[in-house]
Amino acid sequence: MICAAVHIKKRRSADGDGDDDMLAAIERQTVQLTRIIDELLDVSRISRGKIELQKERLDLVSLVRAVFEDGADKLRGGKHRKQLSIQSTELFIDGDPVRLGQVFSNLLNNAAKYTPDAGAIDVTVTRDGDCAVVSVKDTGVGIPPDMLTRVFDIFTQVDHSLGRAQGGIGVGLSLASSLVRLHGGTIDAHSGGADTGSEFIVRLPLSKAPVAPNIEPARDRRERRASQTKVLVVDDDHLVGKLTGELIASFGMEVQVVPGGAEALEVMPKFQPRIVFVDIGMPGIDGYETARRIRQLPGGDSLFVAALSGWGQPEDFKRSAEAGFDRHFVKPIKISELENLFASELPT
């Protein structure tokens, strides 16, 4: 919830004093720490076979363009010369957009981390037979020949001093490699040695499904912003509910927070929310039962009901879906998840 609190504070800040700089520093470090923990958990889940891909037919060109333009944190500073070259208008694959977004974000962040200011980062998307090919090439520190076979091993760093300065621990490339393999693809590293730059090449099999008409690019969906929408937050933890409500309100939503399932069912007819976030582990009427009763209310079938839970294993997602939830978010809900949710067509 630290990220949520900082996000709310930044939205409320109206002056330009030093507090903004301090908030930005807190936010950067918190986001970095959160990413490291998330990546370590993902690596652990993959090693134990506990991760499940949510595959859909998607346009890889749109996904890579979106990550290149606004999805890689370390590219936003404008210190590098960057270029995106797309040699195919559309390349459809069967993949998990969130996990593949992680792959390309990690590759771009890695390139930016190990490339000095004013260095170049070039991304190319093309087709080679039955595969989509994405290349991320930089003019950075390069990879020594003896490291090329180990660069995807967990906790491996090419330049330890630079890695520490940038906050990395050598997890991103290992995670990217594992996720690419889960998609039936390959990832390779190339370099002429120290100070010659690096290139990472991802190959993913193209979808064999027939082309569907009028598939909307992912970025176009994200750019569409929802108008003010009524949102109900149900959480028995007062502080968590308050912060979640204020975070959602910062996106322009009209929010009401209640402490339990009984209170939610009572205010539903009068408040008439379009979206409902429900904590699973509540005393009395728990989240599962609350969701079932919401669905039984007049118009309940048309609502967007999301679960909030500290548990995120496949069986947890399955149980929440069976209870009538449209989505299952693992606490603390990420700001990026809310941004994507409120920018999509689904909850409007």
C-alpha cells in the first residue's frame, strides 16, 4: 500500500517544492523493491510449475510498441537514443499479454541499465517463417564470451558494480527466459565482448488460428479513458479500504467504501455502482458469499465484480471465478492494474 499512498499524495500535491522530489524518490525505490519481490516470486512459481499463462490471440507488434513507448521504466528518462523498427504491420501469436509485457519490459530495462547515457537502444520486430522475431540491441557494456551461456541464470550480472548502482539483482533475464520458453519460444544473447553492446533475440511461434476481423490494438484500448464511474470497495480492514478507495478515486471515479458484505448489500440499491471490489477474507459474510448475493440483485449480472485477496495461486483464481467474480486481483492491487482496468472497455 506504500505505492498507493505515494500515488495519492502525488495526485494531491499542487505545489512544486522539494516534497515532490522526495515522493518521486520513495516511489521509484518502492516500485523497484516491489518488482524485485514479484520477479523472485514468479521465478519460484515457474520452478515449481505453479504459474499458469492466461493466453489469448494478440498482436505482438502492438504489444511491443506499447512496452517500447511507455512500459519500460528505465527508458523514460530520455537519456538514450532509442528506435523502434517494425517490418510487419501485424504478427498474431497465442500468448499471455501480461507475461510477454514482462519479458520485453525486462529486456528494455536491462538494455537501458547497462547502456551509458547517450547510448543507443534499437528494437526490431519482424517475421521469420512461422515465427515472430523481436530484437533488442544496445551499445552498452556488452557481454564477455564466457558469460553468454550463463547470462540467463538467476542472480547473474555482467557488471556487478553497475548492477548494484541500478538496483538490479540478476533476476529479470532469468524470468524473461523462463516466460519465453513457457510460450514455446526461444531467447538468445549475442555480443562481441566487453564494450561492444548486446543483442537479445526473442522468437515466438505465430498463431495458427484464422485471422479474426477488426481486432483492436491493445494500445488503442489503453488510451481510451473511462468517464466517471461509480465504484464500491468492500473491505473489513479500515486502512486498506480507505487507501484503496482513495487510489481508485484518484482516477476520477466516484467511490464509496464499506466494511463488510452486509453493508455492501445494503448500499447497493441506493449507490448503484458499476464496479465492485470485494475483499475475500472478511468475517461474517465473506467475499465469495458477498459476490454470489450481489449477482442475485436486480442488475447484478451486468456489474463488474473484482476479488481482492492476499492469495494468488491457480486454485484461488478458479474459486473466485466460480463464486461469480470477473477478475481476481492479488493484494496490494497495483496502480498499473487499475490503469489498465479503467482504460479498458470492460468496466465502462
